[in-house]
Amino acid sequence: MSDDLDDLKSLMSGATPPPDPARRAENITLAQKNFADLQGSRDGARLTSDRPKTGLVSGVRNMLNTLTSRAGLTASTAIVAVGLVMLSPLGDRVLPQSPDAPYAPAELRKPVEMSEPVVEAPVIVEHTAPMVTMEMASDNMLGAPAPSSRAKMSAPAASGLVMEPPVILPEADTEAFANADTNPVNITTESPVSTFSIDVDTASYSVIRNSLTNGQLPPKDAVRVEEMINYFPYDYTAPQGDAAFSPTVSITQTPWNPDTQLLQIGIQGALPDLADRPPLNLVFLIDTSGSMEQPNKLPLLKQSFRLMLGQLRPEDQVAIVTYAGSAGQVLAPTAASERATILNALNNLGAGGSTAGQAGLQQAYATAAAMANKGDVNRVILATDGDFNVGLNDPEALKDYIADKRDSGTYLSVLGFGRGNLDDATMQALAQNGNGQAAYIDTLSEAQKVLVDQLSGALFPIADDVKIQVEFNPSTVSEYRLIGYETRALNREDFNNDKVDAGDIGAGHQVTAIYEVTPKGSPAERNSPLRYGSAETSAASTGENDELAFLRLRYKAPGDASSQLIETAITTSDVGNASFAAAIAGFGQLLRDGTYTGDWSYADAIALATRTKGDDPFGYRTEAIQLMRLAESLSQN
Amino acid sequence: MLMKTDDTSLALAAAGGDGAAFATLIERQYDRLFRLCFRLTGSQAEAEDLTQDICAALPAKLQSYKGEAAFTTWAYRLCVNAAHDRRRRAATHAKAASGWGDWEVNRRAAEAETEEAIDWLTTAMRSLPDDLRDTLALVLDDMTHAQASDILGVPEGTISWRISQAKKHLAALRQEETQ
């Protein structure tokens, strides 16, 4: 029987003609003309996209899906409770009826957020949440959000009245994000020196994109501004000669504050000739626990690695280690030229079991050690949804283990997949200590960016332990603030201490750091001068007056134990143009808390980003503007 | 240049008025839509016309696209509906011109027989009722039963049933042929 279907299928594929090119062009032109006509008939301001309107039921479902588990419980409890009252014999007398209330799912969130968490919530929710009840409930909640507390009280007693429950509960959400408090404004005379480690990760941006495209603002802690800025390529000058990297400094007007300036420090890593790159030894450490089964996890991972395989050379070696319950080597070290063998092993991976992260890591490092040859680059690539639920669960202990291995010359990169139990904190800890990069892969396009377009940067380190120290001149700068890099702060004395670990730069990587600086005497000064402590400091008298700050960079050549120093003065003449990075920095701060951005809004960010988009060959910036528009709409709810 | 954005995001951007996104989207999706149109209609000329209908209507329809379903699913639904509309119009037209229509149909049938152009595929597809053919067209386009049920707006069980009906049809046809 199915033979017929298969026959038909192959016949059909054979018989389907290619579209006529002339008609194709004609039809596409027609579509574009209609599209353009439609735009013309609308209002001018098309930069803001309307918040998507959804049907009532799906609206409620979306709402439940996007709430965190605790809020979700509260929400469903409140809705069910009101619904119960409506179904109970007395219910229709308890709440005023308003059958004509218009459908407006957005309004639902307000009453939901108002209600307090209820202790007995899980019990109620397990018993009751039929769709019928929810529809009735939401109709009436619009008219009467207030009596919900009374409704809650009557809920347990009335639960016997309710029909069979198709329970809609949001999936338990165990995401953890690594972040710290937003950097404060520093007073130059009190602490003139700012020290931090560079960060080439971009995971935060992908997580934010994933949240926004799913219709919710990202959790504040998921926003790491520096990772958002570093997601985008900028036009920095390439280093000359043998230098590993070169800094580019520019000073621009702060978009969100007319009285301050942005000091943008860009670092461009050298892109060595890849033709004679050393052979690579890669160990894919793949999480195949049960939680990886979703389409945006293991299947996406397989596709991503397939993309990457095309970038490898015959002399490179690949091994695959999986961990789920117990760790195991799936593919012994194999030359990259044996594509079929590698693809086969990759395709045969299936998800199931719990996650023994530590055992997996140990085995992966052991495999990498066995593959190591002199002159090769060794790297473990960990692909996981971040769920390390068996064995060593303590990120601190895991960190120490990886830091140990880092010194043996094997690097670690971490690729995050999927949402729901993304343990961003652990992933960050692993990558930062493994001298690697943490990226979050939510789409195949992101895999393309990280594993194909920027593979050389991800795999070939050109400088280790890169630290940045900026000393501000108190006679020209009264206050300064580093935007982002909260999780990367270093102590002032760590800068010259080669034992202190910091981030690495890969081939062709770019790193951008932005300070908001308040010039001396500017009305934007946030701190009033001290009455008793205004004595001249020595730094003020020695600094040149057109110098804003002094930039120091320290890095080690890969494998070296001692660091090299690059120094350069930043003067008031280093004026640049408004940059796309500034727009992203503003966007990130708005998503985070907006403490320092004043009245500056998403609309301003969109305008600035659109203006400074420039040449955008891969469409990354266009996508960012789209995300800003989504965030603007979502933030109005 | 939005080469690296997925169709659903592109469609959302286009729904929000982004012309570049729309251009990329239609350029990328045209061949796919055409392929489905061919499978729904069974003739190249019909398929070109149907795709034109869809291209003309897509910009306006897109405004109501909210990203709830994947863009492909949504677009396929659009195709199937457009094919229905077209068939309905064709049926009305045929009724209005029935006298001439009979003559024309006979003439074409005769022509076709002499040409020996009707292969097993064409026979098979033409012999199926519209609903079975639509379902089969989707499933042959690598849609799962769940996706097809979503596109056609019928329960998944109906899809499975239709596929088994279609298989029965095909088996019967095969038997006739071999006898």
C-alpha cells in the first residue's frame, strides 16, 4: 500500500515542473507592488510594529506559557478561581455579569498581576483548569477584577463542581542567568581606575532575541550589555605587522544624555593567515539527556555541527563524547576527511536519561589529551541545554576543574541550546574558566554565524588573558561609568598580576567596551562636590589637560606565562561619529533597567540604530532593529 | 540583505511594513509555493495562475500574520484556500457555459487520448476527490499529518483517514491497470 504512496511521491517530484521564470518574475513584481501600495496607504510612522493581537484562548495560553512557573500558578489559580465562582450556584450572584465585555486578552494580564500568590495554589490548579471555565472567567474578569480574593476563598469548596480538567500548566522553568548589579557611576577623584577582563561571548544577545521573538521581554539578568554590543561586527582598523590586536578609540555624544560623552574602545584581533593554521583536535561533548529531545536542541545541534564539519580540513580530528546518565565515547578520534563516519555517529545520537555533566567533561578532556599533538589546537566543544543534574552540581567545583585543565592547554567552548532550563550561570562559569567562548544557538542562522562565519575566531586563540585598564584624568573627567562587563570586573591590582585569569581573543574577534564619561563641570554630574575633600590630587596636576584617560591593555601570547603591555593615551581629539554600538548599548540598558538612560526610549534607540546601521552584509543589524521594535511593543503592555 | 533570518521572523518583519524583508521572503518562498500549487492543480498553467493569485493577495493577508504558526504552515493554508476559491469559481463558470463546456471537454479528452500524455500520476491525481487530493498534495510535500491537519483545519484523524482512502483509491487504480 505504502508503495503506491512512495511511487506517487517520486513521480510527483519528477513531474513537478520548475516555475516559468518570466511568470515568476512577473508574479513577484506584482506581490512587491501590492506590498508597496499597502504601505503607502498607511500612516507614516511604520517603525513601530503593533503588538500582535491574538485570539482569546490562545492569548490566555500564550500568557500562561510566558509566565514563570510561580507567576503562572498565581495566574491560573486566579483565573480558575474566578471561573469556579461563575460555575458555582451562587457564583453569578457573587460577581457582576458583563456578557458584552469585549475580548481583549491583553487586559487579562493586569488583574493577573495584581493578585497575590496563594499558598494552596498547586492543589487547585491540578484539579481545575478547563478551557470553558477560563473563557467565562476572562469575560468576567474584565468587568470585575476586584473580587478575586473573595473568589479564591471559595475555590476549594467549589472544586467538586468542575468538569474533567485539561490542565494547562506552564512548563517548570529552571533557567538561571549569571549577572551582577549594573555598574555604578564612579567619581574620578575617588577611583580613577577601571579594570576589567574582555568578554567575547555573545550568548546573551541570542537569549534576548529568543525571548523577544517569543513575545516576552527577556529576564533582566539575561541581559549582559557587553555581549549584545560584541555580537555585531564593527569597522575597526586591523592590527599592523605582528601585533595581536589594535585598539580603536572614539569619543561621541551620548545619545541619552546631552551633557555626557561615550568613550568607545574597540579592539580588533588579528586575523592570521588561515591557510597555514595548525591542525585542530575537536572533542564534541554532547548532552544527550532527556531534556535535549526538543527540536531546537539535539536536532538543531546535529544540523549545526554538520555545518561546521564543512569548515574543517582533512588533517583535523574530531571525536564525540556524549553524556546522559553515564558518559561514553560515541566516536573515537577520526580524521575530518571521513565525513560519512562522523555524520553517521552524529545522526545516531538520541536523547534520553539524566545529565552527568562532570563525568562527560572528564571523559572529553581525557579524549582531548589523547589526541593532542605538538602544535595542534585542542578544544572541547560542549553542547548542552545547561542541565547538569547528576554528579557535580556545584558550578564552583566545576570551575576549578576546568581551570585546572585550561592550564594543560585544552580550551573549552560552550554552546547553549534551547530554553526552559538553560543554566546560563553554569555555562558562563564553564566558558570563562575554560578560556573559551559561550554562545547560545537558537536558530540555524545563529549556528551559521558562530560555527561557520566566525569559526576561526571561536577556535584559534590569538591572545590569552586580555585585560583592560582605563585610568581617567580627574582634571577633564569628573565621573565615568562602564556600560556592561558587570560579570567581568577585576580588581585594580589584578591587572598587573599574570596569575589572574581573564578572557581570550580569538582570530579576528572584536571586543568593544563603552564608558559613559561626564566631562568636568558638566551639568550632568551626578555627585555634588565634597565640602571637605576637594584637595587637589597628584594625578590631576600631572595629567595633560587634553587627555581624557589613559588606556592600558595586557595580554599573553597563547601559551606564554608572562604578559605584554600596550599603552595609549585617549585625548579629547579622538572624536568619532555616533555608532551602532551606542544604539545597542542604549537598547541593552533599556532592557536591563534604564537607570541611566532617562527619557531615552526604544523609539530613540530604533532611530539611532537605523541611522547608524551602515553596511550590513549579513543582516545582523537589521535583525537587531526588528528586536528593538518588538521590545518597544512588548514594553507597552 | 536578510539572508540569515528565518522565514517566520521575515514574515513578521514584512507584516510590520519592512519591504526588504518582504522581498526576501517572496523570493525565497516562491518556488515552494509554486510546487504546492502544481500539486494542488495538476497543471503548470493553472499553477502559475494560482501562484499569481497568491502573490497578489499575500501582502494584504500578511498583515494579519501574527507568527502563531510557522510561516510555511500559514502560507500553505493560504495556498489551499486560494485553490479552493479558484475551483469554486471554475465550477460556477463551467455551469454558466455548460453547453459549450461539454463540447470543449469532449474535444480535450479526445486530444489527450491521442497524445498519450496522461501518465499514471495524472490519472491517479485526477481520479481523487478534491479533499483527498489536497491532503495528498500536502503529505507528498513532506508535511506531517499534524501539519496537514493544521493547514486544512481538520482533525489529524481525518488526515490519516483521507490518506488511507487515497491509498485505497490508488490500489484500485493499480488493479484496473494491471487487469
